[in-house]
Amino acid sequence: EAIKNADPKPDLLLTDFQMPQMTGRELIHQCKQIDPRLKTILYSGNVQEDTVSLYPSKPDRFLRKPFTPQTLIELVESVVAQ
């Protein structure tokens, strides 16, 4: 709902795989339905990148937890620049 109502639309969605109401994968799928240009980063400490690659709605990048702040900054800059 936040993506749908945002003005201006965000450039990037950063989400954890495991969340209380839905998975990050489901959130990415729903948000891409609203804005297919939305860049996405999915992170997880429990799910492997090869598992995520099997889903139809894939994030632009996957980040394995734990990660350093510098790693996150560099990944965000890289994805937004694409």
C-alpha cells in the first residue's frame, strides 16, 4: 500500500526474507506488480541465494546476513546505479 500511494515512488526496496505477515519474496512480487522498475535487494540469514533464484519474482540482488554497513552501502549504490 505504501508503494502504491508513494509520490514520488521509491527507487529501491530493501527487505528481509522472513517477516511476520509475508515473506520478502512476496513483498517484492507485489511491489513489482505496482512498479516494475522498482529495484530490490533481499537479505536473509536463513535462505540461500540459490533458493531465491528459483522464485519467479527475483530481487535485483541478494545479501547474506550478517553483513557490514559498508557492504550494504556499496550494494545499494550499485543497485541504484543500474
